[in-house]
Amino acid sequence: MRLQRLPESFYHQQTLDLARAMLGKILIKETAVGTAAGRIVETEAYIGPGDQAAHSYGNRRTKRTEVMFGPPGHVYTYVMHTHCLFNVVSGREGRPEAVLVRAVEPYLGKELMYERRGLHHKETNLTSGPGKLTKALGITMEDYGLPVYQSVPFIAEGSSPENISEGTRIGIPNSGEAKDFPWRFWETDNPFVSRGR
DNA sequence: ATCGGGATACGCT
DNA sequence: GCGTATCCCGATT
């Protein structure tokens, strides 16, 4: 199947809608050593400034969060400890919102993913987590700020999920009321989802 | 179940 | 500067 890049207009929708709409799409990163791609199977919405779990909570604007305040469709990568996490900015300019990609299902370049992640992994362990998939796909801080509708990495049309489940987000125990918001979405029963299938 | 860690940001000293 | 927390992972108990 030819990978058809999604247009800028795709990113102009409500963040919760975008988080659902991104399920089933293909995330592609082409590099000098080859191309790797995964089908998105799990996402989370972060809707600052009212979302205590978001980096942009309270309109906190720093060098790190700056891109979230710009127009939608740009890459927001950030590093937590040793891991790089990949988000797509959503929300109109001035609204610091984003969708975190938490898991993908290997689609292209599986060999490359094994090289990057280590050969001893089970396939379901290659990309079933936000830090794992960036390593497998080769996404780094160099991608920060790039427009996914006309750059690399990019997102392409894929295949719609059979069913979508939703639940609370992962790893945000100290976020007050926000920790209970059902802003995580995943393809029901997909084995590559990070948890909570 | 626990722990440490390559980055970033904050509040305090 | 340092201590602490963070949208996590992997190795170890």
C-alpha cells in the first residue's frame, strides 16, 4: 500500500477527536539507515492549560513546551530520563495541547526495529510503550518542532481500528483530578497496546 | 516490587 | 548549584 501523507487540515480538530482519529494511522520515520513505520494503536490527549497532567498546565511556557503553543501538526518530543517521547501538537495557535503516541504496531522495517531495540525482544515488546516506539522508529529530539504534514517523521493514512477503548492515562498519579480523565485511547484487544487491553 | 538513569524544569540555598 | 519530580524502561530482587 502506498503511504499517503495526511494533510495539515487533519490536525485541525479537537484534541480528543484527534487522539481517536490518529488510531490506525501510520507513523513513519525515514533515516539514512532505512525506514521504519508503525501503525498507531494507543494515544493520550493532553489538554493544557487546564490539564494538570500536561507540561503546558497553567500555560507554562518554556523552551521545552514552546512548540505546544504553536499551530497544530508539529512534533513535540521531550526527554524523560533516558527516553524520548513523541507527541503531535494539536489545538489552535496559542492553545498548548498535544496527543502523545503511546504504542504502535510494527508495520515497516521490523528488522531495523530489532537492531535498534535489541534482538532478544519479543515482537510485542518492540513498540508497546512511548519510549520503546521512539527508539524503534529512530525518533529523537532532532525531530522537535518539525511539521508532520510536510517533513519527516510523518503520519500517513492507515486502516481504521476495529473498536476503540478508552480509559485513564498512564503515569500521572500526582495530577489531581486530571488523573481520572478518560483521555487514553487504544484499539481494543490489540496486542501492541502498552497496557490495559 | 523496586530501583536507577543519558534530560528538563522548578524552587530553594 | 542542589534536591526533587517527571506523560518510562530495563535489569534486578
